[in-house]
Amino acid sequence: MKNMFSTHQTTQAIQKTLKDVPTLKSFPLIGHTYLFLPGGKYKSERLTEAVKDISKNLGPIFKLNLGGANLLITTDANQTRTLFRSEGLRPIRPPFPALYYYRKKTFNSVGVVPGNGEEWHKFRSGVIPLLGTTLMQSYAERQEDVADSFISYLRTARNKDGVLEDAMEHLLLFAIEAISVVCPGHRFNCLSQNDSQASDIVTASKDFMVGMYETFIGPPLWKLFKTSGYKKLESSHQIIYRVMKGHLETIKQQYETNPEAVKYEQKYMYSLLNNKKLSEEDIVMLSMEVFLGGIDTTATTLAMTLYYLAQDREIQDKARSDAETEDLKYLRACIKETLRMAPTAGANSRILVEDTTLGDYLIPKNTLVLAFSSVTSSDDQYFKNASHYYPDRWMRTNNEEFHKFASLPFGYGPRMCPGKKLVENEFVILLKKILLNFELELVGKADVGMVYRMNRIPDKPISIKFVNTNH
């Protein structure tokens, strides 16, 4: 008995800890930032590629110090699973300090993105209804109408050769109109009319993401003066706040006089107005977040899906045949495959709430861990021929097995993206209509990758020729 006890003690004593996790050479003050400076080995906008390269040398778990923050990075799906399954009921993420500071100071409300703990949990109650199937179905007809508007828009937006240049820019207009029918519940006619708000909203959406990114990855100079990134946070919020506030006032008046009508016509906005935990400022803030959260990610995923389909006629024809069916299973598989190969989120981050064993290491609580699903989702270890666009892998008839934590485009657990069901429906509805009306041909042969602007977006314009079909 004594020997068994001694063996246990010895095993525990030699378990590796955070200090044993491999890392690269660092320097005082700047840590590993030198790797991403001009002339450095990597580019910050290609962080996924940098992490993939570093992991080849150091293994699937390593440490970096970037922007003054100590990061523990993993490219192992098993460790990702451990991370999420030990995150608790109120998972903690890095708080985006500049965003938190600006919102608290200006609006006295922070929203679900930068918040943590009980504050986050309160705001989370405002976005949970988006995950409901009934709510999603209540907007299906309006999503169909927006998709029809985009088809009409496509016919006139193409050039004389039938080419839609820089499809992402056009899909941003679709994304704005599609999310607007849900939040703020007023449809912005970006596609069928010259909506004066559309260009301002597109600019604000881009500035918001760039502002988030610049204030997050760089040194916190915004605490000393208004940096370019901080100014973008300000301007984007001012534009979207003004838009949201005006439409919320209108729907609030309707709610006060006829709440049942609002409940029937605008289920999501009704859920916000009926949430007693939320102040008026909170409702405006959540409306801004839901609205902004459904724009660039939607446009990116659709643009990349069209890019992949336009390259492979066999897959495109199979998707077109599926578009004529009721279940649209193959179209959904196409979306899953796009989100595997070109996820808009690079990594999922959590601050450990308890000491956790990741791989061979016992990692103490309060450590910031980044699980790079944009690396695992493109790894042959987890997906056969991972660099090949193959939607069939997601079909049940294919019987391919893969790690459930290797591709997590919407995150996981309590902090997963609440708009998942809604946006997936938007995707398949629009793709169905595009494929039934057009054949797709890629213009240009350059490979399209992804770069970081907080979310990941295509690294070059995607131009596609839309050829009328006989459907």
C-alpha cells in the first residue's frame, strides 16, 4: 500500500506544467510580436497559417506572448474538447477591453460580445430566442423574399459579360437586408431600391470589425489617445446606434399599443421588448450586436461557397439537383464544407475556470487558451483530403467519421453563435435560388485564401460569371 501511494505521488510530482509548454524565443516588452512586425516571419492577418507553421515545429500545444497577452495555443481537437467541456455555465472569454470601455462609457450597456460572468449571462438571455426553430421558421417567408430580391438584383448588377465583380461587396447588401427583417424588424431595401442607409451600414460593418481587431491585437494605446482602431469603433457604433434607435422607437410604440401583433409579426423583437432583465439601453445594444453579427460572416460564407461551386462543375450540378428537392441536404453539406475550409472564426478562446489537463500539461486556472479550429478543420489528421472541397463528407450515406471538435465554425456551448439556425437557413435559401437561376463560372484562376479583420474574410475579390439557366 505504501509503495502504491509513493508511486502515485511521484507521478503527480513530475507532471508537466505551464512553464514546460514549448515556446519560441521572446524579447522583453514585445514578447513574440517581433514575429509579426514588418520584415518578420509572419503576418498578423495570416495568423492561422502562422499557428499552423509554429505547431509543426513545437507540437500541438505551445505558448506565445502577443500584444502583451500570454496565450496558450492548441491545434489538437481532443484538447479543444477538454477545453469546452470544462468551461462551466458562464464561460469566460477575453473581454475586448476597448469595446467594453467605449460601450460602457457611451451607452451604459456592453452587450453579449465583450461581457463575462453575470453581466454576460443577462445579455445572453436576450439572444437565446434566436436558437429556437419556431422563431427561425417564422422568418422563412421573408428570407425567401430577400433572396428573390437578390436574384433580381443579380440580373442587373452583372456586367455585359454576365460577371458579378467582387461578389462579396454585393453579398454584403444581401446580408444587411436579410438580417434587417429579423433585427430591427424593418427591412432595409438595399437590393431593390437606392436605400441611403445601405452604404453607411456597409462602411460601419467593416469599420466595426477592423476597429475590434486593431484595438484587440495591438498595444492598448487607445487608453492614451484615440487610435485609428478606436475611432473606427466610435464611428461604426454611432451609425448603427442611430439606425437601430430610430427603428426601435417605432416598434416599441407598436408593442405598447398592440403587443400581440408584434409577437406575431416580429418574434425576435418581441422577445427583446418582453425581456424584463433588459433595460432600454440593453435592448438597443443587443439589437446592434445581432444586426452587425449577421453581415460580414454571412457575406463571406456565401462568397466562398459560390467560389468553391464555381470551380467544380460536378459538385455544382449535384447541388443544383438538390436545389430542386425539399430537404436541401446537399446544399447544407456544401455550407458545412465551406465553413470547414474557410471558417470566418480563426479560433475559440476561453479563460480556464479551473486547473485543467491539456495533453501532457496541467494548466492552471485563469490561463487564456486559444483553440485554433481554423487549423484543425483543415488538417488531414481529422478530415480525409482536407484541402479538397468535398461536401459529400457531410452526408450520412458517406459514413465518413471525423472528430466533432475539429470544425467548430459557430463555436460550442453556452457561448456558441446564437444566430446559427437563422443564418444557415439564409444560406440554403439563397443558394437554392441562385443555382436554379444561374450556372456559375469562376473568373480568374487565383486561389482565394482568408485574412483576419477580426473575423476572417476572403483575401482577394471573388468575381463570378452568372449564366442564365432554363429553370
